[in-house]
Amino acid sequence: MQGRRARILVEVVDRYIRTKKPVSSQELVQVYRHRLSSATIRNELHALEEEGYLYKPHVSAGRVPTVQGFRFFAQWLLAMAENESRAAGLPAEPLPTPGLPPLPELLRRTAFLLAGMTGGLGFVIPPAQEELQPLDVVLREVRPGLLLAATVSTFGVMEAHLVSAPTDLAPEELREAEKWLSRRLYTSTEDWEQSPAPWEGRAVHLAHQLLQELRGASPVSRIFIEGWPQLLSELAMISSEWALQKVQALLQLLGDEGNFVDLLWELRAGQGGLMAHVGVEQVPELRDFALVSAPYFPSRGILGVAGPLWMDYARTFSAVRYLASRLQFLLRQGGEP
């Protein structure tokens, strides 16, 4: 669809997102300063209703966008954003940020920022599990008898643990334990179970003990989610009961982390860049939601926002694009030697 009818549909959706109320032809004339008459706009609105983009909740009410109408608006806005991005060129990379937190905390904070910036449900999916394997272990003495053990991947610090150690551990023993751990990380996990010989010394025995603790550590979550209360509050404009029902269904869908990750990957069909999926018909739990997502790392590293069909798409597109770029930059910094 193009031309006048498309422009009027965009204005109806834009106005509904702002007011959350049915939009009348007279309102469009006043707000968007149309040269068209109210009668002409009413005819276009009627045609859009016939085509399934709008509906009237009551006979005397204005029009409300359908899922098809919201979907058209999202794709129109997405095309505009992509054209503006090409014209402006890539934004300047942000300055490095010292003292990055461990990866799980960084991803959780990013999900929190997504939720705060958009008012929707922010989610971050970590890169593929093979990318998260520790490549090195750094040991530092905090005080006599207490060590900080940090696992490092291509993304920087993954996890940090405080572990006990002999109070008289010498610096050279600490370096020996660190080297033994780094070498052992590149062997098969079956080799990790082999206990060191008694003559190998307490540094190696300490390193073996740490290796067992690292092996038993919880893996990185497959998805980080923030923003449930505000999503529930936004949906409650329809009704509290309806909102609770929809959030419970979405919660159940996201609760199966593996299936949701696979579903999102399938929806994106391996494509890069910013994408919007509005009212996903084949997934009942998503029929009343919009998903906006973007990759931040090639191997399944995706972040995004789930929100109501009437989400502020312009704000959401901007936040998702910015944080994907920012997270990609931070991870690259963390992965540099």
C-alpha cells in the first residue's frame, strides 16, 4: 500500500499509540493539519477497515488499528529507520567503558536498560554456548587465605568466585596454579576428573580443586529478561484480567528458554539487522504482542523487546538498535588482548 491511504493509516496508528483511544477523521484533520476534508478521510478510513487494517469498537466510535494495521506501521517505520541509517552512515563508536562486570551481569543490565528505555519487556539472549567456554583462569590474592578466581572467555570476565586457599601460599605457587588451570582448560572434560599425583605439590592440588568448582558452576542462562511489572501495567489498560492472562501465557512461553530462543531464531530466519514481528499468528502466546529484536553477536547473540501491539515503535527501534551496537562494542573490547 502506498500514497494517501498508507499515510492516513500511519497517522491513525501513530495517534492511537499516543492516546490509546479510537481515532476519528476529525481528529486526524486537526492533529495532522490535513488539507483533505473529514469526509474524504472517512472514506479512506472505511476502505482501510474493509481491508482489515482498522476496526470500530462501537458504531459511533473512531477507528482502532488491527494487528495487520500495527504490523504495517512497524514495517513502514522500520524501512524509514533503515533508510535514515544508511544516509547518515554508521554512528561513531562509543568510548570504552572500564571495569566491565561479568558477562551474565552485563547481559542482565542490558535487559534492564531495554525495559526501562521502552516500557516493554527487555530480553537478551547470550551468544552460542561454545562461544562462552572459558579460555583462561586468573587468580588473584585478596588477602591471606582468600583468592579471587575469574574465568575469562572471548568476551572478557565470565564469572568471578572467592575461594579459600592456604594462608601461606607463595606468589610462585599462585602462578603455578594459574598456569596449570589455563593448560587444563584446553583438554577434554574427562581429563578434568583426573586427580594430580601426590608429588605434584599443593599448588596443583589447589588448581585441581578450583577446576572442579568451575565445572560445577551454573551455566550462563539462555535468556535474561527484565520488565514484567511494567508490561503487566501497560496491558491492564484493556482490563486487569485480560492483562494477567496474556502475561501468564507469555511467561510460560519464555519460561522454556530453549524453545523461545529457537522460535526467535526461526522468526528471524538467520537475517541480520533490526526486525519487528507484530502479532505472530502461528504462536498463540504472541498474537497480542510485538517483538522487536536485533543481533549483537553472530552466534545467536540477540536482544530485543516484547510489548503490546500499541508499543511506541519509534522509541523501541531506537533503543534496541543503540543497545545492540553498544553491547557489541563492549564485548569486542572485552575480547581484545
